[in-house]
Amino acid sequence: MAARQTRDVNLALVIVKPHAFRQSYNMSMQILKPDDRIDLGVGQPDPALLPQSLFQSLSIPRQSLAYGQEAGAIDFRERLAQWLSADVRQTVQASDLLVTTGSSNALDMICSRLAKPGDTVLVEDPTYFIALNQLREHGLKVVAVPMDDRGLQPEALEQAIQQHAPAFIYTVPTYHNPTGITQPDERRRNLVAMAKRYACPLIADEVYQCLYFDQPPPPPLACYDRDAPVLSVGSFSKILAPGLRLGWIQASGDALQPLLNAALLKSGGGLAPVTSAIVGSLIETGAFQQYLQSLKQILKTRRDVLWQGLTTELGERWQINRPEGGYFIWASQRDGLSVADLREAAIHQGVSFLAGTKFSANNNFVSSMRVCFAWYDAVELEQACVRLGKVFADH
């Protein structure tokens, strides 16, 4: 019944006027768009692009209301595996998937099951700042490993593994948060082989994997070697709707077993059975895939607007990346200006960003900032660039 109803769903994006949205949802959203500035620091999807119409005619089967398999409902994992296989151009098996309530939940489970307080974890420098916070909340010691223009540096990583014997390695290989860098195929093979050689779990936060604008990126790290201890984390938060709180971990061999043995899953069964049933219906009918395609085109346009605006307004003293997907642009001042010191000045000018130091375990990248092109439309992004240009021109 659900499948038949979903075929009639209008796939158009729901466009909501900003003031109307604030009035309707100001008690339910985690972060609101402020009235006094354009906040390019927020790394979330634009609420106006959330596809409300896709969910209006859906129903769920009775079995989704019961406790389910520890790894998640098998019918959903099969549909998820079919879509992933087509999107990443590699065979993904349902048995290699564990359903989570988003990527943060996945990392929390990994911290609980693969490490203990006092253990060392290796991360990139810079890296996703909330992941840093999660690791520290679990009592883990964070050691930063430098990156180059192709991602995590293998030589530095191997030296850190030998020195610290980490519980695991955390990396964002595709459209990196915050730099936008994507690890090429050769680098990925190197990292996976290193994880296998040292029997050190490699955690790949790949929530932007499917948000490519033109050519798709290399496959998720979990696709490279079934005998390597690699776990790839995915989420529907950035590609469908964050309020679903639905994600997955892809791994093979014995890598998933410590997570499947968690008391959390033994007690309550698989996570998110109702939500996964809903999203599974959208995958089955192709409604999700159509929405994702239209979303990528919108994000590509916004990427171009923000990149061109920054390039024009900030000038040659800045190095500004142009990512091929994802949400973020990383901009660095070539003359060593402390960007973090100018954030308050930017707010007074009606614009905001996240300073590079926020993403570093060692407080590096004082001359860099991360800006997001997903939260605002093209007109607002153009305005933000003009305001940033004034801020940095004054200093």
C-alpha cells in the first residue's frame, strides 16, 4: 500500500518563506537563522529544502512497530544496500550494514565498543569539531595527524600509529569537513592497507559521500578490503532530512560484531525501525533518489555562488578551495592574518563563519575559516560575501 501511495508524491522541493518558517517552527528547531546576520558557520541543510511532501502519504508495516533485528530491519538494509551499490558502483551487501540513528550515534557506539577511557585516537588536523568533542566526552586522548592536499598524510599516520598504538583512526575522506578535500583512490588504498597491517580500526565519516556535483568520488573506504578493519559511516541527515535521525555503518568480516554485541541492541533490538521503514519506501519507489539528484543541483549552484563571491570579494590574498561536493568551503588568508580575531567584527557587519582553530586539536589554522553553502540561498550567499569583503578589507 505504501509503495503505491508514494508513487503519487509530488517530488518538488518545498520552498518556505524564511519569516513564515521561523514563526511555524521556532520551538522545534535546534538552530534558527538569526535575523541580525548571515551565519555561514552553520553546517546544516536549508530548512526550505526539506522535502516535506515526500512523507505525506506514507504508511508503515505492522512489523516495524515491534523490536527488530540488532543490525536493523533486513528489508530496509536490502534496499539501502541496493541503492548504495548503484551509487558507489561497488557491491554492498545488506549483511555489511548496521542501522544507526545518525552519524553521531554511530561514532558514539564506536567509541563505546572499540575504545575505553584513556585510549588514544588519531584524527586529521583539521577535523570535524563535534567529532572532537565526542571523542573527548568518552575520555579518549586525541592526537592530531597532519593533512596535505590529498587528505591524511600516510607517513605521518604510520609514525603516529607506531608511537601511540591508537584504539582507532578517525577520518573524513570525502568532501572533508572542514576543508572540502577528497582523498584520491591511491590514498584510500594506502590508508586501508595500513589499517589492516596494524590491525587498527579505521573509521571513515562519509556522510557527504553521495553529495557529488559532477563526477562521483572514489568508493567508501569499507569497499576496499573485506579483511581490513574499516567502518564507513553514512547518514540521511545531509541528503534527505536531519530530523529522521537515520544513518548506517558499513563494514565487513568481524568489524561489525563488537557493535552488534552491544547491550543497547540486545535489549531494544535494531535502531530506528519506524524511520527506516519510511525511508525504505522512498528508496524502493525512487522518490528519494529523485530528490537527492535535485538537491545536488541546488547545492552545486550555491557552491558556485559562494566560491565566486569569496574569490571576488576577498581577492588574491586568500586561498579558497572549490570542493566537488558536500557542504563546505575552506578559505585561508595567505598573509597569516588571525581570522578568528575578526569573527566579532564580522558579526557586527552582519555575517559569521567558523574559525579554523575550532577544527584543530592543536589550535592550528588561525588564518583559516569554514563557510557553508547549504544553509542559505544564492541571494543571501552573495550578500554574505560582500559583507565578508568589507570586514577583511578594513583589517
